[in-house]
Amino acid sequence: MENTIQQLLQQAIANALDTLYGIKNTCNDIQLQNTRKDFKGDFTLVVFPYVKQARKKPEEVADEIGKAVCSICEAITSYNTVKGFLNFEVDNAYWCRFVSREAANEQFGMCKADGTKPPVVIEFSSPNTNKPLHLGHIRNNLLGWSVANLLSASGENVKRVNLVNDRGIHICKSMLAWQRYSGGETPESSGIKGDHLVGKYYVEFDKHFKQQTQELEAQGSSEDEAKHNAPLIVEAQDMLRRWEEGDKEVRELWEKMNQWVYDGFNETYRKLGISFDKIYYESNTYLLGKELVTKGLEMGVLFRKEDGSVWCDLTDEGLDQKLLLRKDGTSVYMTQDLGTALLRHKEFNAGQLIYVVGNEQDYHFKVLKKVLGRLGFDWADKVYHLSYGMVELPNGKMKSREGTVVDADDLIEGMVATARQMGEEHGRNNDLPQTEQEQLYLTLALGALKYFILKVDPVKNMLFNPEESIDFNGNTGPFIQYTYARIQSIVRKSDAAAFNGDKVEIGEKERDIITKLHDLPNAIQQAARNLSPAMVANYAYDLAKAFNSFYQDTPILKESDELKRSFRIQLSKDVGFAIKNTMYILGIDVPERM
């Protein structure tokens, strides 16, 4: 691919600065901005940084650089100065060549992933096998998947991994409650999806546990004593010890109930379009973590308390003492995270280990890096926590468990129902066969859900409004999907000859679209550096909005001038490629017809 206009302009400016003032700058030192809409031009250079060495007024410096650049760079047709701001205007011929050659490519803006690079390993999802995936998991999965796509599109070698938290006291609670209260109920006998069934008994445990603690408190126990001594929790803790000792009966029950959950998870992942290169299980990694704890004791970087528990003292680094093994020898989350991190390093020799986990775990990952460092691993700095905010519904829920958890399956089902209702109310798609209508409603529902969540910067908390997300107007997934379908309709109806790059008069709205298209590769790279799919989402919306404004005011298929018509159709195709690629990064399908 030939140099972009930014690169050509940066080189010309660098040459001008050297010739005029002896200022030595590389192309990367030259910072260009898109010209503000209220000024004429495409790119702007702020000249204030060069005024001192030039020993001239900002306006004079801008004028001299502008003249020099126009004499060097044929693609720059004119310039203007506004105080210390130098605005350059690109020649239409350059934009016409760009529309015909660079943007007219189905992979426009997307780099090919470099499989020779050390991989970026991204962990996301990381569910517990005691309940179904919920609204929080949806944000986690969508964010992890789209960040992986984004990094791949920027040329990185990406590996998607999942760590399933398939052991621990919370798992034993579901197992024990199923033993006590299920009467042998299974997904097949009940017709309940496996992960939902296991979640049902996790709730059942909590209900009976609360009853027991209330009874103990009524008998004179304190609240803490009651929670510690309730028969159910004592039995669950004993079950966990038996599990770690390899008790045959406990292990068989654990395997059976976990398989129910895995089957349920896989169905939800399929709906969301999520998959993984490798799945780790805490039951396989916690022992490696325990070995590291033993090594840390031998090294003297960890210590054992009188009750037998093992800790890492990080108080000298402004943190606290971190528990790594309980007094009964059972492990905690940190233990298995240590083991998993080491295992991934050995398997992938990763350039970076990214963990997509909510911001309530910020402290956990600070400690993880510190403990790995104390254990002597020089790759500890490759651990990066992609911390994201919480997501809630405005009125609480569409359907909930205990009034707090919004199940992912219920939310998706509700989104599809909303898409179907809105489609039927607007009379859209009545000419499509029923099966195609249902597939379209699913595509729109998932597009609405994914876009609404991903357009928000990951670090921010967000409020998810299902009805607002599926609107066909405004900053929504369906609006962008509809724009793509509109473009495909134009292309299907077109009979114009292919645009060959001949110079054509370009209107203001066409120019706005072209400059946005031209910025797509840079927008993807910038979003990748920031690990922010929100930047891609908002780019896609800005482009779709610009195209629709152009479409409303400018004839395309009815343009009588054949050259202009072929140019506008090619420009429409280019916008289609850009929308499809940016939505792909977000994990969103775009329909060919709506």
C-alpha cells in the first residue's frame, strides 16, 4: 500500500522545518489533527511548538511552512492559516484514487494477524460452575471477544482463553443442595437448562443456610458464630476437603453437575458468537499454584502463620498481607491464578497476559503481579488487568434470581422478542420468509445488545436499557446495521461501470465520508493501543451517520452524470466495507437485507 496522505504530509512538513529553520524532526514527531468543520481544510498542524526556534510570529511560521509544503507535496492543493493553526487541503485527485484503490477492498482497515509475534493471551468469561452466565458476564464476554478481534485487526497474534472456576466452596454449596433437596432432578427430567438447574440449587442452599443461621441466632449465637457453625456450611466445607482429597463419591457428583453447567454455558456462548482457543479449569491449575506457594515458603518470600495458613506480606509496598492457603490447606482464588499464570507463560511464552475482569478485582490483580514478582518471575510485568465497570438495568431486571441476577439467556430472549415486536410494528421485513425474519430478529437483537454495551468506554459503569438499545435511530447497533443493508440495496440496484479513479468533483458530504474512511486504519490502531472497542463503535456510528446524511441529500442511483454515479456507488461500497469490518471487530453481524 502506498503512503497515506498523512505520511506524505508529515514527511513534507519535516523537510520544510529542516530547510526553513534547521529543525530536525522525524515523521512521527509531526502531530496532525483533523481540521475543525468550521474551517476549510482536511488536516491541521499546530505551529506553536516551532515558533521559538523559528524566531517569528506564529502566523509567519504557518505561512512559510504552508508554502513550502505545497511546493513539495503534490497531493496538497492549498493551505490557510488561523493564528498558529495551519490547515491543509488535499487535492480531489488523491481522494478519487483512494476511493477507487485503497478503500475498495473487503479487508480495508484490517491488518493480517502476525502469527510469528509472541501471542497476546486474553482471558475472559471466567465463570463459576454454580450458576448461569448473567448480565455482568455478557459485558465481560463481549468486551473480551471484541478486544481480541481488535488486536487481531491491528496485526497482533491473539489467543483467547477462558478459566472456568469449577471448584471451591461455592461449587460445593450447589452440590450439597442438589443432594439434599433435588429428589434426583436433572436437566433432562426437568427440561431446565443445565446451568440454570445448578444455579437453582445454589439459591436453594442460600435459602436453607439463612434459615439455619436465624435459628442459631435465636438460640443465642452471634451472627458471625451462626454463619460459621450452621450445619450446611460446615458440611459444604467438609465436602470441599473431601473433594481435594479425591473422594470418589464427591468427585463423581462434581463431574456430573459440572457437565450440566458446561453444556449450558456452551449454548449461551454459541448464541453470543463466543469461542476460545483454550479453556483452563481451576481444578487443574490450583495444584500448580499450591506448588508455587510451597516454593515461596522455601524462598522465604511467603510466611506461615501459627494456624497453618500461608500469606504474602506486601505491606512494604502499600498493600496488605495476602492469604494464599487457608489453615486447612485448601487454596484460594489467588492460589489458582498464580498457577494459571505460570502455566500460560510456559505454554504460550506470551508477549502479554491480559485479564478481562471487573473493576472490583483491581486489588486482586495488583497483588497477583506483586506475588509473581516476589516468586522471581521476570515476566510478571506482562500481566495486565483490563478493568471494566459494572453494568446494570434501569429498572433492575427483565427476569432475575433473588432480585439481583439477570440471566444472560433471559436477556437475549427478551432482546429477540423486542426486535420482533418493533419489526412487526413498523411493518419491516414482511416480504421475507418466516425463517429469514426470525434470523434477522436474532441478528438485530444481538447487534443491539453488543453495540449498546461496547460503545461505552470499558472503564465506565453503564446502565443497559434494552428498549433504547434496539432503536433504529440514534447511536445504536440496528441503526448501523440498517445503514449497511441500505448500502447493499444500492449496490444490488446499480448498473454503473466500475469507478477507475478519474478525478471528479467531490461535494462537502462526500469529502466528509472519504476523510472518515481514510482514517479507519488509524482509528483501529488507536483503539487497539487503548484496548477500547468503544472507539471502534463510535467510529462506525459517525461513519453511518455521515453516510445517511449524504444519502438523504445526494442522488446516487439517479445521478445522470455517469462518472459521478460510478464514484458515488464505489464510495457507498467502501462505506459498506468499513461498516462490516468495524462491526466484525465488535462481534456484530450485518444483514444484507432489512
